[in-house]
Amino acid sequence: MGISVEGASKRFGDFQALDDVSIEVPDGSLTALLGPSGSGKSTLLRAIAGLETLDGGTVLIDGEDVSKKPTQKREVGFVFQHYAAFKHMTVFENVGFGLKIRKWKKPQISDRVHELLRLVQLDGLADRYPSQLSGGQRQRMALARALAVEPQVLLLDEPFGALDAKVRKDLRTWLRRLHEEMHVTTIFVTHDQEEAMDVAGQLVVMNEGRVEQSGTANELYEEPANEFVMSFVGEVNRLGDDFVRPHDMDVVLDADERTQEGMVQRIVALGFEIRVEFVLADGTEVWAQLTRAELQRLELREGQIAYLRPVQAKSFNGSTPSDTSGASTPLGSQDGGDAEVSAAV
Amino acid sequence: MSAPSAAGRVGSGRGSRWALRVLGLGFLALLLVAPLVMIFFKTFEDGLMPPLEAITSENGLNALKLSLLMVAIAVPVNTVFGVVCAILLVRHKWKGNAFIDAVINLPFALSPVVIGLALYLLYSTNGGWFGPTLAEAGIEVLFSVPGMVLASIFVSLPFVVRETVPVLQEIGTEQEQAASTLGANVWQTFWRVTLPAIRWGVAYGVVLTTARVLGEFGAVTIVSGTISGQTETLPLFVGKQFEAFNETGAYGASVVLALLALTTLLAMNLLKRKEDA
Amino acid sequence: MEANPAALPPSAASPRAGMRLPGVGVGIGRGYVVMYLSLMVLIPLAALVDESLTSGLGNFWDQVSSPQAVRSLELTMICSLIVVAINAFFGTIIAWLLVRDEFPGKAAVNAIIDLPFALPTIVASLTLLALYGNESPFGIDIAFTRTAVVVALLFVTLPFVVRAVQPLLIEMDREMEEAAASLGAGGFTVFRRIIFPNLIPGLAAGVALAFARALGEFGSVLIFAGGLPDTQVSSVFIRSQVESGNETGAAAVSMVLLLASLLCLGAISLIQGWGSRHERSTGGALVMPMAGEMPADTEGEESDDERA
């Protein structure tokens, strides 16, 4: 059941939440809508579900135009950030709700509910109330509930946003595995790029009501279409018109035509990686990502002068990446062609 | 929370929406609006003069004065009690708090006649516990102003407490703690920090108390004997005029009370908005 | 934290700080409050209890079981039950309209709900008589009938139900309704299975309070329904007993009403206790009358301490 959105637009008063948005979600895929607050990703998701009505544009599910169909008839499973658990019903009744209103017989409901509870690892808790569950358990219940009616499409709105970091990571993995098993077309909304890259096959980056770019995590990372995407998906340093990833920033102790001078401001150890913050002669602040080994070899200290040399850079104003101060350097071109790997290794 | 969504809106069908409106608003119109409008119609049926004369008659004016006197005494007394009690309930844990809470709710659930009777029995000069003693000291409670005041206090007791408690809970203790660290003593903290923060809740409670006192009928009837000119508040005046087949007088006074009621509603609404802001 | 302000508030966050009276002050404060309540409320009620039993338990029973007393109690109970049922229905509809619907004049309608709280009951009685008595502009004459009792009680108890349900509707989690819709539930099903069950605790509390109020109502019934043998509610009966000097009898029947009131308050307390335990809001009863919002029930995001 592929999903297709064409030219979607939506205003809330003065605020343009969606501005001519079009996306393609292939059947059976796991897609992430990624973007900052206000980018329109939740609005888009809700529009696909029918929880918001579009001012313009169409939504097609499996080729059928569902724009005029109410939510009830769209057969979409929806999972909310704050679970939307039916507080007055037990876990069993929650998960069985969709089946009950489809007038399934009791034994069949029972079978299916227990099957799903086993799937989400909540069996044994069927008679509890949501208030007696932890956040992670409630969200798994919500998933089971949405899956019970075998929806064509599964939509998740920042499903892990309300949970602790550790639980979030665990549920992330779990969702990916679940998708591998069930192959339901799934779209989820998140503002966490790491989460999106970890879980989704396809990412759609949104900003201010528009789609900036869509593609695989690797495509977005390696070949960002613009500055926004590059800085949203992954870390980036800005040097004039050029954008350099911190791990593409080489640090050497001797100057040459391709380097810029910088003073070490701060060295932060984040586990395996070391983040070294520099300030350049013109006041620009950049940081380089080094391994512990590299740091030890260079013996950097705060206040020390060192030299920075971008291995690859991107530029988005149409021209080829400009020279850094000094001689021209054969940096990677805009389409990410082979860059010269620096000798310092 | 996002704007109300398209889904799950019961009654979003044209038909059911209108059915609900007709039912609900129709019920309201017949039950509340019609009577309100009726008071004004009926009063001025024969023109402006008759009701005006009735209300400015000696008895009428005395009734009005007495009603206002009740308010002037009962409201401040219950307000002070209400604020003190609210502070004790919210900020000081005590086993007896549940009991106090329960007693405060009593006036909400008791019949005014029962309240009037209880006071009557207590202060009766033949057989009451307090009656004879007070009589010897020259204090008349029943069939006199003091009894009516006590009745007014009883029936309107809960309002200030009930409205202040949630506000006090909501503002929390941080501002007050900040004041302490800056050197304020209890009294200063109360006047400068707590009271301003809870003032709209208290004001709302005061408005409700006033409305209740002004409108009280059953309890005061029993306790006062409805002696015209002496122990007759405005609602009692309405009742007595009606029983004496003096409809004009009854309606004239009713209009005054209705106008006061509308003013109360207005005040309630304005204060509600202040409280939310 | 259950945001039910009427339930006994646990001592705010830090028991040792905030607007606190010094130790001595607390003692004085409590003494004052206890004395005030005793003097104003408890002692008079004690006198009532005393009087009702003054001629012995046998006499108490005789008084309460006299035909007239029984008739009045029956009438009062039955009418009150009918009234709260009717108002539960219409009150919920009106609360719904005020929260979920938009129409011109909604603010005025919201304000007028409180009219019965603000208007003296005797005035209400008078105008109901004018409206639905023998000079009725609608041609409806129900004065001095049992229907009149019902109508008068409807008038005074409507706000209780509306104001009990309204805050619950306001703070209701819309996402539950959206979830139900995404699972295929249509409008009425959503109401029946999702919205209404969550309204029940608050509605029950509002109904209990309305019932207590209806039992004791005096002023609005007095003129409109009169004190005829058939339409005499207990409060009117009690007053007539006082006037004819039968104070003990009046006190005895008052005791019955008093006990009924206590039961209602007890029921409300139980409902609110249940509500706190199950994280379910019980809304506006006992914090009435209030036009509009309550402090929102913030759902605590619990930290997840189990392995996913």
C-alpha cells in the first residue's frame, strides 16, 4: 500500500503549515518525516490519516484518492506521542477496541489480542489499566492496538518523544525489527535525526512546510541538497561558503597552502570520539572530530595553535567550492566526487 | 494541543449537531431564560410606578437595608474565615483537615429549613442551649438581627474557602519561599505575596458569598419570624407581599433582586476571566 | 497529581515552606477555625439532633412515620430522583454544547447557567408561577402540582450538573477520540465508548450534589407548588411543623434530611477518592459554581524503569 501525497497545503490562521508538499512512500517501506518543530511533519502525517483536512492537494493510499474519506474509513493505524490510551479500559480492551467495533466474536478477539500482546511483549498485563503501565509499555500497547485491525498503513507521530533516552533506543530497534517482520507501510515523524537514520529506509526532510529533500540516510548525508539538509542531518562547520563535516576536518601541526590557522579552545572527550573546538583567525568557530589515537599523536592542548585542512567540502551557491586562504586546493566537488585523501593519517 | 481535529467530532453531522442544539438550548430557554424575562415583564405590566412605589415603601426600603446589612456583616466575617481556613488546609498538614473539609461542605448539602431550625432550637429562649443565657444578658437572637446574621453566615460559609483553596494550591510555595529568603516575615509575605496572588479567587468567593446571602430565604424565614420592618430581608419581603396578595410589591422587589443577580453573574464572569489570565 | 481542588489537598510540595504561620500561629489558627465551625455549624446541628431525640426514640419514630411526614419524604425523594435524571441528560448536552460547539451568544449562555445560583429561590418560585401558572402566557398551568415541584427543582439543580461535566469535557484528551477514529469508530461510538465513560465520575459527583440540593430545596418550591398535601416537600413540611409548635417532629424529619445529605456528601467523597486512585478526573462538583476552566490535569510523564 504505497502512499502518495501531491501538492498538499494547509494553513492554520496566519501560519502556513504545509506548502505544496508532495511525497512518495513506497509500499512496505519504513519512512521517516524528519524536521524541526513547526516544519509541518506532524501536520502532514495527520493529513494522511485524515485527522487534518487539507486546504489543497490530494492524498492517495494504494492509488486511491482518500482525500474526502473520513479517518474512520481510511484504515490507517495511528500511534500518538502521548499514547492516547483509553484510560477507562484495560490493556486487553484497548487492544481489542478496533475489533470490538468491527463486531468480531469474543473468542476471535481474544485470540488476536493475545497474539498481539505476545508480539509486543505485554502478555500477562492484559488486565492492567494504562495508568498501571510505564511509558514504554503504554506505547507498545498503543502499537498493538493500532496493528490489531491490520491497517494498510501505520503512522507514528513522534512515538518515542515522551520516553527516556534508553527506552527510546530500545524501542527504536524494536520498531525496526517489527517492521521487518510485518512489512506494513510505515511512516513515522521525528525531530531526532539519529533516530531517523537508525530506523528508516527513506527519510523526508521537511522545513517550514516544505520538503527539502528525500532519500536514504546515506544519500542525505553524503549529498545534501542544501545547507539546511546538510546541517540538519549530521554535524557541519561553516567556512565562508563552504560546509565541512567535522570528521572531514583534518588537523595537522604544520601549515601548508591548504590549511587555515586555528587555536584550540576546548577539547571534549565524548567516549570514543574527541571533539576539538577551534577558533580561527577571523573569529569563526569550528570543531573537528578526532579519534583518541589521533589526539594522542597530535598532543593537542588548549590554547595551542594548529592547522585545519578540510578533506571534503560542500557549497550550495552554484559555484565550485572556493579557495581557502592560500592556494587552490583540489577539494571534493558538489556531487561528492572523490576527494583527495590527506596524507596525514 | 493542536487545533480541534476533523475526526472524532460527535455531532459533526449537520443533523445531530442541530438536534443537540435544539434540545440543549431549548431546555435552557424554557427553564432559565423564560423565567428571567418573565420577572421583568410581570413587574412592569402596569407601568413603572406601581413597583417603584412598592419598593420605596417603608417596608420595602427597610427590607433592602436589612438585606444589605446581612451582606455587610456576613461577607467580611466569612471572608476572613475563608482565607485563614484555606491557608491552614493547603499549607499545613493535619489529621483534622479532612474533618474540617467535610464540615465546610455541609452548608452545600443541607436544606435551608433544616439550618434555620437548628439555629432556632439552639437560640430558643425556652429550652435552647444558648437562648436563655443570652436572653438574660439582654441579647435577642431569634426574631432579631443577630439570628438572621448567624443564618446568613451558616449558609454562605463555604464559598470563600472553596474558591481560595485551588488558587492557593496552584500558585505553590515558591514565591513565598523567595520572599522569605529576601527577609520578609510571615505577615509581610502574606500581604505582599500571597494575598495578591490569590485575590481573584478570593474575590470570586466573595461575589458568590454575597449572592448567597442576598438570596437566602428558607433559613432566615424560620429564624426571623419575618416581622415587617424589623426582621424582613428583601427575599422575605417578596414572600410576604405575595402571601398578602400584593403582587406588585412582590414583583417590584423581585426585579431588584433579579438585577442584583444579573450583576452577580456579570461579576462572576469578569472575575473568572481575571482568574484565568 | 490529581487536580481535584475540592478533595482534601495534601500539603503542598514542601511542607516546611511557603505561606506558613509560625507554630503558635498555626495553633491559634486551628483553634479559631474549629471554634468558628463549631459555633456556626456544629453546635446548631447538635441542638437539632438533641431536639429530635428529646422525647425518646419511640417518639422520633412516630414523628418520622406519620402519614404526612412519610408522604412528604416520598414525594421529595421521588421528585429529586426524577429531577437529577432529567438534568443529568440535559446538563450533559448543555455542557457539550458549551465546550464543543460554536454559536453566537455562547458566552451569554455560559453565564446564564449560573442564574439559579445567583437568583433568590423565592424569586424563582414567583416567576415560575407567572410563567407556568394560571396566568401563563403559554397556556400551561402546572402550578400546585407535583410537576411544579419537578420543574422548580430542575431550575435550581441544573447548574450543578453542567458545571460538573464542563471541566471534564474541557480537559478531555482529544487524542483518545482521534485514536478511536483511526480504529474505525464513528461519531456516536466514540461518544458512547470513549467520551461518556470518562465523564461518569464527574457526572456522578455532580448528580450526588444536585440530589442533596433537591432534597432540601425550599424557596423555589414554596410558592410554585404550594404546600398542599399532595405537593408538600419535606422542607415545607418541616416549616409547617415549626409553625404549629411541633418542634420535635420538625427536628425528627430534619434528621432524615440531614442523614440523606451526609450520605450524598459521603458518596461524592468516595467518587473523588476513586478518581484519584485511578488517575481519573472528577471535575467540577464541590468546586461549583464556576464558569469555565479548571487547572489542567497534567499527565505526569513517568520515567520508564523497565526494560523494553
